[in-house]
Amino acid sequence: MTTQMNVQPIDEQNFLKRNALLCLILAGYFIFDILYTQLDQALLDYSLLKNSLLFIGVVIFIAMVVILVKTCKSANRVTKDTSYYGNFQDEYLNFINIKGYKYAFNFTSLYFLVVYILTDFDGTWISDITMVISIQEFCKLSMGFIFISYALPVLYMLKGADDE
């Protein structure tokens, strides 16, 4: 016999908002890491600018850890089905979450299609790019775009729900 846990919609909304914020911060971390790596050699003579960028990276990392802890705490207030699989009991929050996944899927599909087209269908363009960006950095960039394309629509729709 299973018992159903009654969850307040505000708890689910807080979890969804914190999850989207975590995705946004993760995207910022991945993209900033790539930019810092690319600019590292160019900024050898500008130690103040390099230290400023390093400080921004540390702030992003600390924000990521704080949001991760808050998201984990708010995950304890919702059902395991919600926290693991994103199945919200509230229909509107479930709609927002699925809409975010749809945006992320469509954007990622278009992103990889453009990358595929730019590789001239045989990988010659990507070999030129690998001189500038490694496969690991390309994966970080891709994950950053995926996280942003999920988080922004979710946060926008949650903001619209708060305005009403």
C-alpha cells in the first residue's frame, strides 16, 4: 500500500524556480569557464583584469553551491516523483516544466544541426575549430546552451505567473 504525499503548490513552485536558477548558474559557470580558459593566455599582461575574472568565477561557483544546497533542501519538500522525474502535481507547474524541456530540446536540435552543417558534412571545419576549442570545451558550451534554453523559459513563465 502506498501513501500519497500532499504537497503544497508553493513548495513545488519554489523547487521549480530553484531548479531553473541552478540551471542558469550552471550555464553561466560552463560558459564562463570556457571564456576564462580562452582568455587566460591573452590576459597574461593584465593581471588586474585576470584577477577580476577569477573573482567573478569564484562568485559564480559559490552561487552555484548555494543554489544547489537550496534546491536539495526544497527537493525534500516535494515528492520523489517530482524531484527525480519532474512530474509536478500542479498542472500549471507541470506545463511550465515540460515547456522548458521542449524549448531545450528544440534549441539543442537546432544548435547541433547548425554545427553539423558548418562542419561541411565531413568534419573539416571542426578540425579547424579544435585548434581553438577542445572537444571538452565544446561539450561545456553545449551544456551551457542546453541549461540556458531550459532555465530562461521556465523563469520567464514563472515570472508571468507571479505577475498575475
